[in-house]
Amino acid sequence: MSIQITAAFDSGNIIVEEINGTSATLSIRKDKDSTFFQWFHFRVSCAVGSNLELHITGLKDSAYPQGWPGYNACVSEDRDFWGRADSSYDENSGTLTVNYTATSNIIWFAYFAPYSMERHHDMIAEIASVEGVTCRTLGHSLEGQPIDCLEMGEGDKQVWLYARQHPGESMAEWWMEGALDMLTDSADPVARLLLQKCRFHIIPNMNPDGSRRGHLRTNHVGTNLNREWHEPSAEKSPEVLCVRNAMDESGVDFAIDVHGDEAIPAVFIAGFEGIPSWTDDMGRKYNAYRDRLATRTPDFQTQLGYPTAPKGKANLSMSTNQLAERFGAIAMTLEMPFKDNRDMPDPEQGWSPERCQLLGAECLATLAEQIDDI
Ligand code: ZN
């Protein structure tokens, strides 16, 4: 009996080229109106004990070919615990081969542990019901989905946390879950301190259309939202327009834009060096935050990361640069790996939802240490 494969569900993405017994030849669908592709998420039906051999082809043309060497696909049998399946990448053919022995009839594979829109709505409903929390719908995506913003805290420091501009970076919303659970834990003294000193504006998902469609990087019309912050439009990027308008009302003192990186096996942040109105004092505060975070958690490091922009050469279409320039905010892009943390590897799970959640709480605890200097 041959295996069966489908991706007809929230954030599903795979094209079945051929199935032969327990092996399959697959490829990844491009983001709509775009050339980006890298995210996959599909379900395999099979007999218990099947030795699955799944060949994901055409990856030389994927958005980040360097994401595949050293990468193991995420796999789950209960859609709760996500482990890793042994995978190998052939650079000559651009094929990732995933091997897995099924111990259930239904196996789920994904580029990273998925975070569905249904789970998003469950999380928003749960957090919005906590005393002191309000949920604002800042606007709507092109397909009419809400851009949800959770707000809490009585302080005057305006803190904006936002995730999943790139919808395939599902680790970003797992990070949000950890941050929100920490902030709404009434027994947590660090959370209580932060809520005294800050007003939080938290957007767990900036790109619901791309998320539901199983995109890597763009929205319904192929727009990369993190290249729109200098001039967002209702036609191409209403998701950014409504958020930036809300930021203009509140101001921004501190911001984290949460992402995942396909190639680099580490957690790191990128800042706003190169903005026209850079000051050394802004740089000092940014560096202090980075160094404190590295002290707090071994899952964060400062060796691997992106090169910094030369003086005056920052790309103001990206949110971190735009917020630092526009508001004088201490702003940063947080990147987590699709692969694993090279320094603290976990062969069973690699980088995982659980580690994203812990990091979310650590990032807030680091902010608490430094809040009077922000
Ligand atoms: Zn990203």
C-alpha cells in the first residue's frame, strides 16, 4: 500500500510529484505572486512501521539554499511534541531527503513546528481574558484577517513586540507565547515590575494571510512586509500601515521584531547601526541589552549574526531601522534558528517551540533589568 500525502490545511505547503510505495518525490509551492519558497508542512498517511523516504526537490532555487545543509526536518505524531527526522541535503541535485520510521498512521512534517491561525485565536482569546489586558484590532490583512494587538501595563515606556512579518518563521509566534505567558503571570515579580513601568503593545502575528497560506516570506499579494516600513500602503501592505499608524499614536521607546533565520545556527539580534540619526547613546543601550541577554541565557550569543550597515546606510524600509530613526527607539530584530543552536545542540528537537517560549521570557527579564535606562 502506498503512502498518502496532503497539505490541504492551515499553513500546509507541499506539491506531490510522485509517490512510490513508502517513498515520495515532493517540491515546495512558491509564495503567491512571489518567487520565495522554503516553508513546507504536510501530512503523511502510512502503515505503522513504514520507513518513509521523502525527497524534497528543487531546493537550489529556494529562498535560502544555505538553510538546508545541517538541517533536520521537524516531525510530529501528536501535533504537540515536535522532534526532528534525520535529513540530508544533496547540494548537487538540490534535494533534501528526510528519513523517518513511522510509529503511528499519521505523521506531520514541517520546516519548523507550525503555529496555526486557530492556535493564534485561542491564544489571543486566552490572553485577552486576563484582567488588565485589552485586545485591539489595529486593522485587517488583504484577506480580511484581524491584526491583533494585545495591550497591558500602566507605565509610560512604550514597548512594542511584533512577530511573523515573515509568516514561515513560526518560531516567532512560539516566542510570543512564552513572552505573553510570563507577562500575564500575576505571581511573577519581574512581570509586575514591567507592567508598572511599561505600556506593552504586542502583535503575535503581523502576517495572518501568509501564515494560513503556508508562505515563507510574503503576504497575499507577494509583499515582503519588512521592506515596507518607509511607505506602507493599503494596497500592498495594510498590515504594516495599521501597525505603524498605531505606533505613531503611542510612540515607541523599545521594540523587538521577532524572526527566524534559515541558515545561521544561533540566536542573535540585529540592530540599527547606519540610521541617519544614530547616536552613541542609542548604541550603548542596544549593546547593553544584547550583552545582558547573553549573560542571562546560553541560548543567546553575540558571535554569529548579520554584518552591520555602514554609517548612514541603514535600510529604512525595515522595521528595526525605521523605528529607531522615526522614534529614537532602542529597536532590534531577534533571529532564532530553523536548525539548532550550534553552541547548545539538542539532537532530539533542535531549536524548538519550548526553547522559543523560554527565550521570550528571558528577553522580557532582560528588559526589566534595564528598563530605567531605556
Ligand atoms: Zn524574517
